[in-house]
Amino acid sequence: MCRNITTLRGLEPSATDEEIEAGARQYVRKVTGVQKTSAATEDAFERAVAIIAQATHEVLAELPPRKVPPKTVPPLRRASVIARQA
């Protein structure tokens, strides 16, 4: 469905809470079509992000380790993003 959501299973070190929330937020944006929340959409949007993030934590914890790491580096681990945050 959304080619831009990065695979988090199999990362070394494991996916952080921040990376999982970013993926959940991206997923909710995609399925809802809401890019910027308003007063009318913020509560439902944030609740959905929390639910998806929790489900992601659970599924990542339950799946066996990957034999091959993901092909792409998550955005929050890319040098260009890290440099902007510094």
C-alpha cells in the first residue's frame, strides 16, 4: 500500500520507540489522507497512531529474528536526518 514505510523488523540495533511511532504516524497519514491535523481530527488521529504503534511493538516482539536485515535504512537513522537534528 505505502512503499515509503520502512521495514523495522531486523534492524540492528532494534527499532526505537521513535522509529515505530514515525512508521505508525506515516501509516495513519496514508490511510486517512490527513497530512496536518486540525482540531476536528487531532484526537482521532493521535489515538490511531498510538494503537498502531502499540500493535507494531507487539508484532515485532512476537516475530522471529530476520535472517537478512532490511534493504533500506530507516529515515531517522540516515545521516542527513541526524545532521538536521543536531
